[in-house]
Amino acid sequence: MSIAYRPSHADATYDMKYGVRAVQGGGRSSARETIGRVASGAIAKKILKHFSGTEVLAYVSQVHQVVLPDGSVYHDTVTLDQIESNIVRCPHPEYAEKMIAAIDAVRTRGDSIGGVVTCIVRNAPRGLGSPVFDKLEAELAKAVMSLPATKGFEFGSGFAGTFLTGSEHNDEFFTDEHGTIRTRTNHSGGIQGGISNGEIINMRVAFKPTATISKKQHTVTREKKEIELLARGRHDPCVVPRGISLDNGFPLLCCHLCKF
């Protein structure tokens, strides 16, 4: 790896732009870079909980082809203890075992797999965010997509919403027993027009398979010589469970709360 570019890694593009390669550990492209974000996120979660009662949770909802069925996790009641009850951080015990098995299987083959992290925000104040360029979902997307290995992001119904009609997708309003305006469904994911509406904010982040694997791959050196690369060392077969701790959206929510 000291002379060759790792396929799908930041090695090549960093070198092309800056003329620098961080061979040891990946440099800025390494998940180690997120240590400051993890720390600030932990503080931000406490601030959100203290000042507005807002609770942020994230869990693994997919590892490769093991996908949690819709409705198998209740966003109103799921707890941190349920999420942290296993090493894959999936609150559904049966599917957690399947995810662990999938990761173990690919690890023994020297390969890697990706997956999806679902993040929910309960009791978010109404009115966070602004129209057009400061939409709440746009700013959250930028924050989350700055994390290593992220390749996709969606809110509410996301891409699946394209299969629905307007009458199926629209979240109809009603007044609950406390006189609060609510929506009967939450296809919008708690955000409408870039502004939070008081419902649970839900989003999903796709993480790609880890780029550095132990299988032989074809690549080139800085001198443009084609060679075969066989990476050695400790490399995660799946980074998805780690993504739970990396949510860069917590401090951003705090900033919006301050503006609010």
C-alpha cells in the first residue's frame, strides 16, 4: 500500500489534488478523523435533551442483504438499551444475529460489506430550519454525508416515496386529544418545506463496503505501473455499526435550536 493506490479509497484523489499520500492510517480519510465529532456529538445530545427534551437515536437497519422489515422497529418506543444490546447495534434480536453472521462470513473471506444506519429525532421542536438554502434536511444531509464511507442519504419515505401517488404519500393533518396539530402518517420524515413539523424526524444513511480488503485487487502505483495489491493489517469487514457513534447532525441540530 506504500506505493499503490487502494481501489475506491481516497488515496488516489487526495494525491491527485494535493500531491500528498497518508500511507499510514489513511490520514484525513480515516474514521479516526471523526474523534472530535464523536465528542461534540455526545455533548450536543445532552444539550438537546436538557433544553428541549429532544432525543436522538440511531441503529443499524441493514447489513448487506439483511434488511429490517418496515415496521419491525417502533420509533416511538425504541430505546438506547435495545440498540446497544448487541455488537451490531440493531434493536431487533433476530435480525441482529443475521447481521452478525453476514459480517463474520465476509470477514473470513477477506472481503467487506456495507449497510444502512437509521437515525431518528424524537420531540424535535417545530420550526427548526428555513426555506431554500438553509433547509433542515439539506444541512443535515451535508453534515452526515461528510462522514467517511457514506454514499447515500434519504429522509422519510425517501426514494421509496417515488412509487406512491400524491394521495398515498400526503401526510394528512388532524388535531390530537391535546389540541396539537399532528399528521396521521410521516412520509415527510418530520420535515416539510425544510422546516421541522414536530413529528419524528427520520433519516437513513448508506455506508459503502470498506475499501481496504484482504483480497487481491488490481491497481496502479503513483508511477502508473499496473500491479496487484494485497492489503495487510486490521481492517473492518463492516463499518456500519460504528456509524451509530459518528452522527455529525447532533451539533447542527443544536445550532438550529439556538437560532430558534
